[in-house]
Amino acid sequence: MRFDLAIVGGGSAGALLAARLSEDPARQVVLIEAGGEPTDPDILNPQMWPLIQHRDYDWDYRTTPQPGLAGRSLSWARGRGLGGSSMLHALGHFRGCREDFATWEEATGDPRWSWEGLLPAFLAIEDHTLGGDGIHGKGGPMPVWLPGDEVSPLARAFIEAGAGLGLKRLNGHNTGEMIGVTPNSLMIRHGRRVTTAEAWLTPAVRARASLTILTGTLVTSLTLRGSRVTGLETSAGRVEADQIILSAGALESPALLMRSGIGREEVLAAAGVPCHLAVPQLGQNLMDHLLGAGNLYAAKRMVAPSRLQHSESMTYMRAEGFTATGQPEIVVGCGVAPITSEMFDRPAPGTAYSLLFGVTHPTSRGEIRITGPSPADPLVIEPRYLSTGNDRRLFREALKAAREIGARPELDAWRDHEILPGPVYTDADRDAFIARAAITHHHPSGTCRMGRDAGAVTTPDLRLNGIDNLAVVDASVLPALTAGPIHAAVLAIAETFARGVIETA
């Protein structure tokens, strides 16, 4: 099979790219996805998050045991199927703040990755409740809903508590400003989760003669000749294409490159893979957000189940005070349920609630490595969580902020007493609790980071350094984390890349 363009991975970036780049009837596009068509009705039910993890459409990775997390190994849910992790994540649509993208522009020297540069892409992809105001998109493929009366009374009290401490009231997390209190904006339409496959791979798009979708097809390696990819070896046979886009995610995109002989020479040698192209930082710079789960409270009265997805409001702030402005450093979220790590006994639903807490821009960096030439050989996922003093300090500040909000009079009608963390008197006590309480926020990224420096894996144009006809377009190219969930930013990256291809065709 031969095509003009092959996209590896039908997740959030891949689904968007397939739809946008097959608009040209003269361009033959193939979208190759290892998983299948999502059929589980629980995917569409927002209240089922996160109970749908570990099913057959979850790659269900595990990290190595983490010294910073009391030796615990975390499960990393990653979607396997059309729509990718948009089938599994917590449905939040958070663009990030202006300062986040200023960091991207500095890293790349490219104004396309600034807030202003990405704004056209954000507007194009969104169909927002507030759309049409010049800030939020209207009529785009992805619904973005800012809830009103549907927000839990507990979450409303949490928002009032933050406002009582001086935090600004925001109208969602998508204006470029994130410090303040607001309900979360959600990818929900008529009470249902909308995946990127549903949003972009509509029946009309699937009917195009210019688009071929191969599901249940695993790409095992790339065939290289000099500085070009000449073909893709898959579980269904060889696919050839003039241009290749990897959109398999922050784990599988670098892993596929490594299995194809691209990467750090010592990693490839240890895995028994000949090195065709040395890219020393491939698989490095692994980033993720953690959340402390949690600052747990026994409820004074029954907490009704969330009508949304349990985590209804995330409040971003600086560590030095509730009235400070700028780029957030810490976050506190309201869990309308007793959300805890596996290290603690979880109270019965309705009897308790959690305030989640975390660091928005951790400085800890990890890596992924292959262990053999086959996709069946496991990945080594080494996040190195809480390995820097900066992250440990800010996590302590986030816990302090959660407890301060949790003790506010606005929550008096809900709070019976604090269950966790209990007595913690020293920084060592707090660190020990956080190490047992922290869970992943499911934002792995950075393993094929873009940049203008010599060590960057991808260029500011998202082309893989050293290969002429291969681009990487997914969360792996992030040079730094956004303050909150990264999904909206990944979609904006994909839309921006697609526009560049269309404009230069």
C-alpha cells in the first residue's frame, strides 16, 4: 500500500490531522491505529471516569518504582483505539496561560507557539459555551462546555472558599489567565463525552476517497534509507508513504523511533537494536503532573454524586499567596468524591470528599527506554517524580493551600473533620505524606521535545532532526508543561501543524 501521507496513531492529534489533511482530494492519507473502534458505552458517560481505566482500550502502562513516591509504581492510562486518550481522560479543556506559551516561544524561537500564535488554532477547534466573543471558539469540532447549575453544591462552596481568600473569579480556564476560581470547562455535549474521533472523524470525513483508516494495525518499525523513511512495517504488512507523521503519543512515538534504530546509542545497544541515527535526547525530558490525593474530609452531610466527572473545579495560584498573579505554581482541585491514592483506606462514596493538590510546572524530568526490538518488549517508564527540591517545596505549599481552603467557613456546612493528612508537623512529615498520596494527572509529554537548540529532538516545524520526511505531532513535542491538563494544547499543536501543511501544499 502506498500513500502520500501516513499518520501513525489515531488518538487526539492523529484524528485531527487525518481529518484536516484529507480535505485535499488530491492527497492520499492513511491513518494507522493499533486499537479499534471504541464501542464501550461507558466511554461516553462522564461519571464513569476514571472507572473505565484498565480495560482493553487502555494500554495500561506502569512506571518503574519511584523513590520519590515511597517506592510506588504508578499505572499510566493511555488510550488504545480511535480517539486515543480522549476516551479515558477527565474531559477537561484547559488551554494553559499566556506565560506557558511564552516559554514555548522562547524554547523554539518561533512565534507560532506563543499564545497569540496558537490562538487561531484554539478558536478553530472549539465549539465553546462562550464562543463568539473573540476569545473562545464557536462552531469548531470539539464541544467545550462551561457548566453552570450542574456544578455540585460542594464544588460551588469550594469556589466560594477560594474567592473568600482573595482568588479572582474566572470565566473558565481558557482566556490566557488561569489564577483564580472557576468550574472546569469540559468536552461534553448533551451529557456525553465527546472523543476526538467523534469530533473529527465524522461519517462525512470517513467517507472521503482521500482517507484510509486502518484499525487494529500496529506499526512495528520504520524502514530507513539515509535521511528518509521509506516505509512502515506493520502487523498488517508494509505501508509506504512520501511523508510520515508520528502521533502515537509521548510513549509510543519515541518508542517506535527507538525500535527503528533512532535514539540514544547506549539505549539502543542495550535493547539489541542497531543505531541508524543517534538522537541523544530522544526519550529524555519526560514530564508529567502529579496530584496529591488527597486532603480528605469527612462530610457533615451526604455528598451527592457528581453530575459531571467528580473533579469539578481546579483552582490555580502562586505559592506565595492567594492574591498573587502571573503564571501559576500550584493547584488545588475539588473532588466531589473521596479520591485517594491506593495507600489509604477510601471512605464510602457520599461520606467524604477530597481536595487534590499539585505543582503546575514541576522541574523533575524522567525518560523512557525500550528493552528490545519488538513492541512486545516492555517500555521502561522512569518519571523520576519529586526528584527536585523545587517540586518537593512547591508540593508542600500546595498541601498547605488545600488545607487552608478546606478549613474556610464557606465549607463549614460540608466539613465534619479532616481525615488526611492528619498530624504532620515537619517538612519531612509532609514529604512522607505526599510521597504516599500523589497520583498521576495523566499528562506524559516532552520525550521528543521541540526546540531550536542542538539537543532538541524535533525542530520548531516538528520535523525530526536528521530525517527529511518525518514529523512528530503529539504531546511528546512539548518543550514544557502547560499549567493544567495538556490535551487542549496538543490539539492546538496539531491544528497549527495541519495549517502549515495545507498552506505550503
